[in-house]
Amino acid sequence: MIWKDHGEMFQRYKKNPILTVEDWPYQAHSVFNPAAAIVNGITLLMVRVEDHRGFSHLTIARSKNGVDGWEIDTEPTFSPDPLNYPEEIYGIEDPRITYIDEMGKWAVAYTAFSDSGPLPSLALTEDFRNFERMGAILPPENKDAAMFPVRFNGRWAILHRPVSGMQGAKANIWISFSPDMKYWGEHEVLLYAREGGWWDANKIGLSPQPIRTSDGWLIMYHGVRQTTSKASYRLGLALLDLEDPRKVLHRSEGWVFGPREMYERSGDVNDVVFPCGWVLVDDEIRIYYGSADTSVSMASAKVHDILEYIHGCPETQCPDEYCRWFEENRGLSNDPKKGDIKLK
């Protein structure tokens, strides 16, 4: 079967970037990597803001149409609290927002930057003004965490990306489960970084929170392509089973969005598109992404086009002609205790 190159699936907003540090109501160095949600019909971005020490906090920006007319909180919305949560000593970064209907609250998974490295933390909120910290939920070094909005067999599920200090070890996306959102276990790899010349070889990580569709849980992830002179962050898609999110139904071969414009290719970190949030607006998916770790941009695609595309992608994580050995030896579990799980 000959692979067809679909190119980029998402179209950039013509007036990108939509938010820069010049828009900010207080002094900051850069604004990027926003989480996103629709709250009472308003697009809400929870933006990572880096100060002139190099530390980050989170600030809310709101827009009626999701592209302009942003109303930005006049001071940081959610700041590090290292006195009570010492794992936040060097700031908090890269949030992902998930609405938990069962609780009537939003779960904000974010990266706390400790003196042992980054790690996932969790907070709950009803109004994005008052936050109930759950604290650190997984040890370092780990980041790119996001909650699923429902339980599976009574357990909450989270995606995350641990990194080993062992030379040559891959950075894969993992899934874990919890009875209470605080103590997490049943850890296993969900998406494997590929090998060799692939755009997503060796290091991948979750981008926005999972979106539930009629066909499965749609997830977007980033792959880091390392060359002799630089690293480029590009985006791919995968579809997970609705009742058992450990099952990968389809995974894109090529990237669906990557740095191309100057505001994505030149900044604090060159060649980066990094969305921490996406929303459904009518028949389109909008991604809100950090461009070159400097500003916030937006791109969109039709839901129908995305689902049609992902259904045309392989059901295995690697095409047979490239990765037959990998698929046969990637440690699929035969443990009967890890049997099928059902959505509750």
C-alpha cells in the first residue's frame, strides 16, 4: 500500500498570532502554550506567562468569538505556591483543562517545576478564579498530563509523558488510572515513540486534552524531530477506543501540523507549535498553540475532515513494512488481570 501525503490538516488563522506579550496588562517576557475551553459560550484560554526571572504562571484570557477582543485578567490568575507546594518552586507551566461533568468542576492538569525536575500536578475549579490544589500526582521527571472527563470502571484516567535519564531511552505517552485523582497506578505505555527517521521518533508527548467523538477519543500529540542543528516540534493524531482508552484504534503516520510561518520558526525556542488546548466550535476543531514559545496562535480544521483522515490511518502504531518487529515485540500484555474495561 502506497502512503498518501495529506499535508497539513489545520488552517492557520490569518491574523496570527492572536496574543502576544504586547497585549498583556502587566509586565511579562512571553505568553504561550494555552489550555482552552468553552465556558458559558465564551472561549477561555489559560495562558502560560513567563516573567523576567524565567518562571511561569497562568493567566486567563476570554473572547466571545475565540479569535479577538480578548479580555485578559489584570494580574496572574493561578500563581505558584512554593510555600505550601514546594514542587512549584520554579513555576507552573503548560496547563490542560478537562470538564468533569460528574463533579461540576474543571480539572486543570499542569506541570509544576520542582528542583528535581518537572512533574504533573492537578487543581480543580468551578469558576477559574478559585482553585483547589490536589498537589503533585506523579513524580518527576514527567509532564504533558491531561485528564479524561469520565471514569472507566470507576477509575479516572490520565495521560502523561515520563522521561528516563537512561541514555537512549524513549519518551513515550503513558496512561494511568486512579480511584480518587490523587493516587495513580496501573501505569502502561499508550503511544510509543517511533524509531529511525520518523518525525515522531524517540520523543513524543500529549498536546491538548482528549476530545470525545462518536468514533473514539481523539488525541493530538507532538513529536520532536532532532537534526544536527535543531529540534522541531510537529503534531500528529491518534484515535482511542471509547470504552477502553488503552486501545489505540488509529494513529497518523505523517504530521498534520508543523512550524512553517516566521512566528512559529523564530522565538525563544525556534521551530515549535505546541497546543495545550483545543475546542469544538460548531463543525470545526480549533487548536490554540504556543508559537516558538513566544506567542499564542490559532488554527482550525473541520471535524468531518479530521475523522475521515484518522480512519484512513493505520490500525497499528507503525506500518508493517517499517515496524513489523516493533509491533510484534512491544510488550502487549497477556495478563488476565488487565482485561477489558468499560465506560461507566
